Amino acid sequence: MRYVTNLPYKTEEEEHVWIPVSDGTRLAARIWRPSSSDEEPVPGLLEYIPYRKRDLTAVRDSMHHPYLAGHGYACVRVDLRGTGESEGVLTDEYLEQEQSDAEDVLEWIAAQPWCNGRNGMMGISWGAFSALQVAARRPASLQAIAIASFTDDRYADDMHYMGGCLLSDNLAEAGTMFAYATLPPDPALVGERWRAMWLERLENSRPWALEWLRHQRRDAYWRHASVCENYQGVQCPVLASSGWADGYSNAVTRLLGNLEVPRKGLIGPWSHKFPHLGEPGPAIGYLQELVRWWDHWLKDADNGAMEGPMLRTWMQESVPPSTSYEERPGRWVSEPSWPSPNISPRVHPLSRHRVGEPGESVEPGEDAELTVQSPLSVGQFAGKWASYNAPPDLPYDQREEDGGSLVFDTETLTERVEILGSPTVELEFSVSEPVAMVAARLSDVAPDGATTRVSYGLLNLTRRESGGDPEVLEPGRRYRATVHLNGVGQAFPPGHRIRLSLSTSYWPLAWPPPKPVLLSVYAGATTLTLPVRPPSEADEMRTRAFEEPEGTPPLETTQLTPIESRWEVKRDLVNYNSALEIVKDRGTSRIEDINLDVGRRAYERYDSVADDFESVRGESAWTMTFARDEWKVRTETRTVLRSTGNEFVLDATLDGYEGDRRVFSRTWNERVPRDHV
């Protein structure tokens, strides 16, 4: 990252500004804008998230917003209602109130004397969700958005459910927000009201996982704010980006294929990061791309921002399996539109443990019924649904996972194969239980046997009819289903093999079904379809090169206690307990300019005993601390999820401390019926 201070506009910062919304609640904002904007108004850029502008995102914000302000924009970073210094309580994600507040904020920005009435929205993750969802409401001043790591489908392609399977990230993210939504505002900004505001949050909060567990099928709860329900609602230009290592790798191409507005897509090798902070690398000059985008759509600059391909993406080269990569080798490729005319579906028939060539007939005896009943250990090397690359959280060598799976390999490749898009498995199957799932993994197998997962997909087989209500399975009856794997750009070199692996569990990435399931796959009637894109020497010549990542210098901080990161798989061969234990402890750091010490520690554990499907258990616990002089506060949250054959069992605690004195404590013990999950 190159840090720059010499920018076209001199800027000024307003650290704390109140923005009133319709019901009288005040939201807290931090604003960076050109000093000349009082006389020469500029467009506004809104980032709207719940992650605390004062402290938790202060370093990242200091690299982005002064940079964009220095290019002639008024950057407004707003904390959602009930977070940071904003008044109120935050009880769930993407509520109607949240989006209504955003419309009020945009109207407020447009009305300021330093704004010319033209606005954009930007962000990653929640901030990108917000921008896309608000764009679909068509507020008058919003003229373009730039979004990273997002979804347009809150049920089918978010961290809650995947193919109708409950993800462990549902618990992990619920634990994150349970912690973030119960933090106090800073008394240096809100004065003595801080304690009353904090207690209001503590009193009115609840474990976020509860609401998400109560909606196990696609219903009105998930359809709300899912832009895929009405793509035509979005009527402003969209710049969309994500990374192949991110859980949100699919939404970029869906937007490109379904929106009708001017749009551009960008997919790198990255985890859940902004492209200029991208890990694995290479990172790119994303902030320069944003300036070009905003200049075109908010300042009418004829700068070629819409020239070139609709989609630019990183075609990844083969790599050995690893839980973390500093860089992913590959090259940028481009597509003029999506779906792309350069990509052809190549249908491979399956036979006994073999992926055949397109058009190849299955020999008699090779179309056998193949069975698998996977142990709960399959999935321990799956990595995280949405990789953050800290601690290392990508999938490891898949050979051990393959030991509990049905495996189908191609012959050794004699020429290079490149795919771009979403592979699919057309599966003919029967099962032994009324509720079952399948995990499909696509891997790159090196000559030495090392196996790198390239993509994967999950399907709750009771939800095999897309968009329909669940339907229990009749044991022994033959069914057909389509399993969609995550989109990817990947090259398979000569000498390697392409592997498809099928398993009946994928714990702890996904919650297992109520009972172990014997899955029968009818190989002769099952196919693997790969989206093949022939290599082209013209790829590198079609587009301009990205610039080096740059931003403004980050806020000064001092690390006071060490950072700890752990991702450990543990097995007890006496009691047959297996566990994945994750520690993300950022230690305590001091934000020097406000003399604030901030500590964050997250702990996750997912364990099971042998193949007892009723023994699975997930835990998410957070400790958050803030201290300045005599002011010391701490929140501790813990959520534990277990299940029986019929219900989910959730236990949670929330404790708030001033100094060493506990000032609030609450416990929840809840049960939620399983709905074909």
C-alpha cells in the first residue's frame, strides 16, 4: 500500500456530527470534505454501517475517506441506529427502519450547503448490502453505488443458509453482532448520557441467532431487502466487486446478468476484503477505480469509466493446498458481458469413481449405484464460509475429507483446462432418511496427490425444488437434484486431475442433518458441468492495467498487548471428541489521537463426539473492552447452539461491566423446532 498526502483538494474533518432522521432519533456521523466545499459544493459519498466510526473502523476509514475527500467528495461515514454514538437500539440486520434512516441521511446530505445534491453510496459487506438495498428504493439524490463483498439474495447466498443448509457462520456472525450491538457510546462525544444509552442497548438486545433460526426456509423475512426479488428496482449505475476466497463470490455475476443499468464487475483472488487491501494478493488500486467511477457518474467526467469489458476477474493458477496465501498466481481476464459468449458448459458423465469426457457413453457396469455415509469429521478442513485470511481460514488438503466421500476423478489432463463461473452437479440419488444434505466439492489434484479445493456447493435435499417449500424424502426413492457450486475462475494444468467429491455432511461449515444418512448416487445418470473458458492470449491486451494500491496514511495506533490467532483441529482418541477451535484476539490497541484503548477477542468452538449427530455443538464468545483514564467498560457475550433430532437449543449470556463491577447480566435458554434442516 502506497500512502499519499498530496491530493487535488485540501480537506477538513468534522469528527462528530448529528444527523436527525424522521422519528427524531439522531445518527452519528464523521465527515471529511474539501475545505473549498462551502463555496464550491461537491457530491456526497455515504458509507453506512454498524461498526463504530469512533474506534473499530477508525483506522480503515482514515485510509479511505480522506483520500476520496481529497479528490473532491464529501465523505460521510454514519453509524447505524443503536451503534457507535448513534441513538437507539440495533436488534437485527437490514430492517425497514435501517433503510428508511438511510434515505433520511441521503436527503440530509443532499441538503447541506457543501453538497451539490448528488450522492453515491459505497461499502464492503454490510455497507455494500446497505448501498444495494437502498438503491432499490430509488432515493432521489442517489446516483451511483460502489459495493464489495455482498449478496442480492439474503437466504440462498448469505452467511445464514446455503442451499437450504444451516451454516456455522450463521452462529459466528450472530455472535459478532450480539457483541457489537451491545457496546456503549463514547462519553467524550455523548457526555453523561453514555450510560443510559448503553443500558438501553443492553436491555433491548437479544441473541441475533434466534431470529435467524426461526426462519429456516425462504419466507418474507429473507425476501425483504433481497434485491434478487426485483432487480428492476435498482435504477442507478453499479460497480460491484468481490473475491474468489470470499463467501460472496457469486453475487457480482448475478448482478451483471440481471441488472439493466450501467454496471461493471470485478472479482479478484481476495478474501472478505476491499480490493486495495486484498488478501490473498494481488491487491489493486481500488480507490483510484472509485475516483474514476465517482468522477464519471457524480461529476459527469468523460473519463472512459464505462469503456472496456463488463467484467474483469482473476484467473487463478494451480497452487498446493494451504490455509493461507500471500499471493495467488494468475492473470486478469475480461468478459464483454455476462453471461459471457466466451464460456461453454462442458457436461461430463460420471461412472464408477470416474469423471468421463463430454459425449462419452457410460460402459455397462460403470453406471452402478454408489453409496456413502460420511463421518462427522468430513468438513474439519473446509475452512470458513467467508474467509477473512486472519487467522488462516482457507480449506486445507482435501485428501482426508475425501476419505469419507464419494470421489470421481478425470483422467490425467493432457492439456490445460480453465473454468469461469459456477460448476453444477446434476445428481440422481436416493437416501435412507427423510432429511438429508449433500456437499459437492471440486478439487485440483496434483501429480503427488495433494488436493486443493477449488469450489464447493451444499444442498439440503428436502429443498431440491428451487424456491419451493421443503419436502421430506421417501427413503429408497430415486430423485433428481441440481447442486450449484460457488463461482470460480480456475486453471487446471496438464498432469493434474479434476476431482468431484460428494459427502453427506460437511461439519462444522454446515450443520449436519438430524441423523446419519446413507446416500446412493446413480453414477450413470449423474453429471458434472464445468463452465469452460478457453485460454486467450488476448486477455492481457484487452484492458488497462490496475494501478498500485494507495490511500491516505492510517490513523496512529499503538499495540499494547499481543495479537493472537489460532485455527486448531483437535481430536481426542479416548473420548472420540473432535473440535475446531478458533481464536481471533486483536489484543489491546490505543488510538492515540483520542487516547482510547480498545480490546477485541473472539472465540469459536465447534465440536462433536464420534458420529453422534446429536452431539454437535457450536459456540461463539466475544469480549470487548474500552478504556480511557478512569472510564473502563467491558461487554462479554456468549452464544452456544446445540441440537436434537427435532429442535435447535440455544443458550446465551450477556454481561456488561464498568471497571470490575458487573452492571448488567442476562441469560437466554431457547428452543427452536427444526424445519427440515
